[in-house]
Amino acid sequence: MKRFFDEGRMRELRSLEELYGYNEFTFAVIYGRRRVGKTSLINEFIERNNRKAIRFTATENTDIVNLEKFSQSIFETYPELSSFKSFPTWEGAFDHIAKQAKNEKLILAIDEYPYLAKANPAISSELQRHIDLFLQRTDMMLILCGSSMSFMENQVLGYQSPLYGRRTAQYRIEPLDYYDSAEFFGNASIDDKLLGYAVTGGIPLYLKVISREPSVEKGIGKAFFTKEGFLYEEPHNLLKQELREPALYNAIITTIANGATKLSEISAKVKEEDSKVAKYIRNLMNLKILEKELPMFAKNERSGIYRIRDNMYRFWHRFVPDTVTMIENGNEHIYEKRVKQFVPDFMGPVFETACKQYLLRLNAKDRLPFTFNSIGGWWGGNPITKKETEIDIVASSKDGKLILGECKWKNKETGSDVYKDLKEKAAMFAENDIYYYIFSKSGFTSGLKEEAERNNRLTLVTPKDLLNVHKLGKKEV
């Protein structure tokens, strides 16, 4: 895991190190979806320099049980108090922590804070009182961490929270991108590294599970398509923890995974009213499982489409439900026999996402012809050809510069016809200053390569380039 923290979470780790270095009270809020690596980040931060810390993970339990476990966490750090069974109140526990923090540098890290607050709705007010009266005079570091995105944003960071205005920094921990995900797969082929990212959605725990096996495909087969596989029941288990009526939520996700993108299409397939389905979709969007994507430059949301943001869910709902009987019967080689042939189609949208992430990385390092402000895709009616048109990638700057990109995940070289087609689409944006990026799984024809050598506004990118992004310089224009 060392490489993971040297690369994938280094920015967050450095920021926590900086906060810890302040000679004053600091309060960090860390949140993100389950399995994304929040607890690993906190543990790595504490253990790297053997920092003194009280670490506590709340559970879905009564307030009394959580207080007893919290007390035990304190006693582990301060064993001289171990003769006590438990602090009688949260106030007493926080009083002791405040007393210790007067004399030494101390970290208090409370994980799964929403469970604690659910069992004791007054806990945030009690914590706020101790911050204002006592902890502000220390240089203690408080960390509150949670997997319930809506709770952390509304009940910890939100204006209505007693803790509002006390935090020093907040960290919304996102899944890893394609580049950091690839680090989990060592010497695997580039295509397999992208496949590993595609089926895990960049979630560190899932990446670790898949990477344990001799190959990425064997890891996928074991994790998704065996009864004992770690990811076989994972989406169901996560939804049960977060939502009521998981059956309808699963039906909505499966419908989108199989191609429905509009509310009316989704409602028709799950046989529920639009208003009910819209509510359920909003809940899935709050959990970062779904998203509504709008074409670049769209002025209203009616042109938007729903898509599965979390690629583990997208892979699972696309392939697992149709193979459940085989899995339950213990059939072998399900991935190879029933899934693998359809993976190239699944990979297309994931490849587009990776290409956007590639451009975002270059943009952050000022290694593009210009710095863009927004990036997405474009689809709709072409005013010139009067046909429906789609452009995989559109990145724009405030002064009218554009990058237009096409992404081809096919087992053949991409040729000049793709560039010609992209330039024809670009005629819609004739008043803009335009650069072209073409991404191809299988490389490019000699004719297109020759065109790129002559044309400083055309850049060709292979999967190898995606994984060498840190080495690439700016193309001179």
C-alpha cells in the first residue's frame, strides 16, 4: 500500500500533515462513499509518524454501547484509566480528552460519525460546546469521518449543524482515477489495468481484491461470478445499508445499465410513476451511484441523460443479474463464457472517462495548448448537417478555445476518417479556436500519424500514453 499513499492519496495526506503542523486547534471533516479509503487515509496519517491518537469507530448501536466503546478507545491511549469500565457521560469523556490536550499534541479521530449522531442526536451540540469552551485553547486535531454523504454535508458541514463554522478543512474523498488505479496491478498489460479500473470504479478496496489474483480477468471472475466472491453481493449489501426498498433501486440501476437514459424510459421499464422514479434517482445521485450528465453548453436540463457514475455498479448490473443462476449452481468460468465477449462494449464509456481524466491531469500541470475551465461531452442536433451528432470530449476555456476529442476502444487502428469526421462536427464551433485529440486503444494508421506530425493542432493518444501522462510535455503550437 506504500505506493498507493505515495501516489493516489498524497494530496490529502500532505494536507493533513500541514494541518497537524499548526500550533492551534484544527478540525478536519473527511467523507466519501463506502470503501473509498477514508479509514485507510486516517490510519496512514496517524501511523506514519506514530502520532498519539484516540481512534474510535462508531457502530449502528445504542448510545450506551457507543459510549462504552469510545471510553475503551480512550483507555487504550491512556492505560492509566483502564480500571474504569466506562465514562458515565459523553461530557465526562470529552472533558478528559480536553484535559489531556492541554499538555500534549493529540489527535481525536471519530470514524462513522453519522452512526454516533443517529444514536445520540445531541452529540454534535456536546462536541460543539467542548470545542468552543475548551478545545479551541489547545492544539488538538479533531477528525470526524463518515460514509453518509448527505449527513456529513448537511449535519456536519451544513449551516444548520451545531458544528457549522468550526471546521478547518474538509475532504470529500473520491474514487481513484484510471492512473492511480493502475498502480494496483503491477506488471499487468495496459488493457488489463484499464479493465481493472473499469470494473472497480477506482475504489481502493475493490482494486485490492481484484489484484490479489494471478490476472485481472481471474480476479474479476472470482470476485463477481462466484458465490463466495467479495463483489457478488456488494451492491445489494451497500444499498441495504443506505436505502429502503432496495429492490426498486436495483431495478432502476439495472435499467440504466442496459441502456435507458431518460426518466420516461426508466419509468416505463420499472413500471412506476415518473415522480416516484425521479425521487429514487435523486437518492441514488446523492450516493454518487448515478449522475445526470448534460451536454456541454446546455442551457436547460431537459437535454440531460442519466448514467451510472459508479462503474462497479454499472458492471455488476450489466452482467451479474443475468448469470445469478449459474453462479448459485457453482458453474465455472462464467466470466470467460458469458461475459468477456461483451466487455469491449462495456469498456467504451470507461475509456472515454479515462481520456477525460488524462486531459484533466495534463490541464492541472499546464501541459495542454491552453488551460480549460470545463470538460464533458456534447450531443444533440447538428445545425449544419441537421443530423444527431455526438462528440466524446469537449473541453473549453473562457476565451473560446476548445479541445474536441474522439475515443475509440476497438481492436483495429484508428484512421484518418475519424479525424475527418471530427473536423466536420467541429464546423458547429467554427468561431472557436479548436484543437483535436484522438484516443485509440489499438493505435493509428500510418496516414493519421503522418497527419499528426504535420498538424500541431492534432494529438494522437494511446493507452500507453495514458499511463505515461506524468512524462508528457506540452505540444508546441
